[in-house]
Amino acid sequence: MPRSTGNTRLKAARVAAGFNSQQDLAAALTQHAQDMGLRGLSIGVRQVRRWESDSPPWPQPDCQRVLVHLLGQNMEALGFTPPWGSDGLQRTDSARRTSLGGGPASLSAASQPRRDAAVAQPSTVGTDFLAVTRSHRRLYWSVAPAQLHPAVVAHARLGCALLPETTDSTRQTVAAALAETYLLAGRIEFFDLREASAANDTLLLALQAAGEADDPLLGSAILAHMAFMPGWVADRDGALERMTAARTYARRASASAEFLAWLDAVEAECETRCGSTRTALHLIGHAEDVLAAGNEHPSPEWMDWFSPARLAAFKGNTQMIAGHLPQARESLLSALTSMTPAEDKQRSVIYGDLAAVEAASGDSEKACDYAGKALDQMAVTWYATGMDRVREVRRALAPYQHERCVRDLDDRLYDWSTTISALSR
């Protein structure tokens, strides 16, 4: 029987970088992760042994970043085969991939224009593909996420198939629409389906497609969305690293005042989740100033998730968490009255925050009333983030659980449809 040689590419790269043993590489990767701000990442010799085996597993995104940054080669050159066959971007051994800090990602040779291909799509394919992307963008605000998500993923598969069959401006249009499609899929996975790990992987694909389109503003939006993942688990360094990248890309694109204010709002929400409400309120104040000053640059059409009303909602949530209850109430009520019908999906979150303000103020009746309005809104447009707010309020109402209003809330919160919907997501 022939002797197994394992992943010779990674072994060669390890030795070439001066690491004579797997233990040496494991220690260097762990230290390098710390230097890159990935303080919770530890890579052991057992993991390196698996990577140097005959069938190395595809590393997690943060491990990929450290490997590429330390060894100076892309993942395929290090002997790894990406598992994108079912719904991702098809890649080959000549594919190139860079870390967040190294510029926009690029697609594989399999996604490059096939100059000798028998199939060449007409120029109309770009506008046609983009038209469906735009429709999905609008449908997000009213269609149940569990129903929309499969359609968005299927559309992304189509984009991956079309990309190698297009050239020039048509290719750029398809790549940008594909990036937006993956961004929408990632938003659904994170905000609606609560699948943070899947969302992170999907957003990496979005970033790769944005790099292929050479669209730094779209890349900035994707990176800012990626900051939510570490921000939600109080990983401040991880969130700030991604926000720094997002702001860098925004500078390259001459972003609108609205876009820059949204970046402040995203960073503020991450700071709030990490317990730094003072910093968060400063960022929100800066966002308000940026919006008031304005600039000559228009916002992209795909940026339909932010407005002055949304900023007021961000502000109210941070004020509530900081304990500034009267100010939070004022901000949230202002957001509620300023929202357009197109923003109805977000109302469940604002009602939830208003309920939290009243619960913290000791008014269980008003808290339950607002929580009930949040449930009313989610009966029309389901939003997992809104349900999270309502459940947090119910926990805060534990001292009042024997009151009639709280029991009535429980009857609604735990009826058959609501319970099954919540637990199935």
C-alpha cells in the first residue's frame, strides 16, 4: 500500500515559514491570532495535525484569516478544498482569497470569464438578475423570512452560475447583485432566523462578490453587518476590527451622510452590547450631527434599512439600557411616529423597547400593553429580534407575574402559534 503523505502543501508552507513541527505552527498561529485581535482563538497541535492529514477539514473563518495572514498563501494553495458545492461560490485550486484586512476578496478561476466557453450570456442578463434582487429586497419587509430565505439562496446559486458566463459591465452588474443577494441572505439568517454562524459564512461570500464587482460601498455595508456577530456576544475587539474595515471601505467610496451615520449606529449598537453605553451615546450623537450636516453624495438604492427614525430607535434602546428612562421613552416614541409604513417590521422592536422602559419604570400595565402591540406587529411581519425584545420584557416582569395583565401577556406569548413559531426558529 502506498504511504499516505497528507496535506503536503500545508506542510511545505509550514517548513518554509520556519516552523519545523506541528506544535511550533500551533503556537505561532495562536500568538498571531492574539496579535490580530482574535483573543478568544486558540489553535492546538491536534487541529494542525488534522489540517495536515489526507482529508483536511475546511477551517473556520477566523482560523482561515490567521493561516492566510501568517503563512502568506491563500487557502487553496495551502491544500484546503472549500465546501461550496451546494450553495456557494464554486472555486478551484487557483482561487484567491484574502483576509478582511487585505482588501476585497476575489472569486476563483471557476468564476472568471470563460473566454472559450460555448455559453455567453447577453448583456440583458445583468439587468434581469438585478431586477430579481431588487424584488427580494422589497419582499424582505413583508414576506415571512422562512419563506423568503430559500428563494434568496436559490437566486444566489443562479448568480454563481451566471457569473462565469458574463464579461465587462454585465459581469460587474451580476457580481454586485450577487453580493447584495448574499447580504440579504445573511441578514435573514442573523436577524430573523438567529443563525449567527451561517450568517457569518454567507456574509463572507457577499464580501467576495462585492470584491469581484469592485464595489467598496457594498463591501463596507457587508463588513458593518459582520460586526454584529462579535458585537452580539460582547466581543468588542472583534466588532471594532470589522467596523474599522467597514469605515476604510466607506472612505474609498465617498459614502453619503446617511451611510456614515448608519456606520455610527452599528458601532453604537455593538458598544451597547459590550456594556459601553457612554461610548455608544457619543457615537449616536455624532451620527445625528452627520445627518444634520449632510453631504453631496447620494445613498445607494439598496440601503433600505436605515433612516432618521431608525437612528432614534437605536438611540432609545441605548438610553434604555443605560438607565436613562425618560429620554429613552421620548426617543422611542419619536421613532415610532416617524416611521413609514415600509418600516413596519421594525415596529415590533420599538414596541418591545418601550415595554422594557415601562417595566423598568415599574408600570407593568403599560409594559404589557406595549409588549402586546409588539406581538400584534409580529403576527403581521415576523421578526425574531422583536420576539427577543418581548421575551426580555417578560423576564423583567417576573415580580409582577401574578398580575392580570402579565397573565394575559403569557396567554398570548405562549399560545400554540406563537410558541411553535418561536421554538421552530
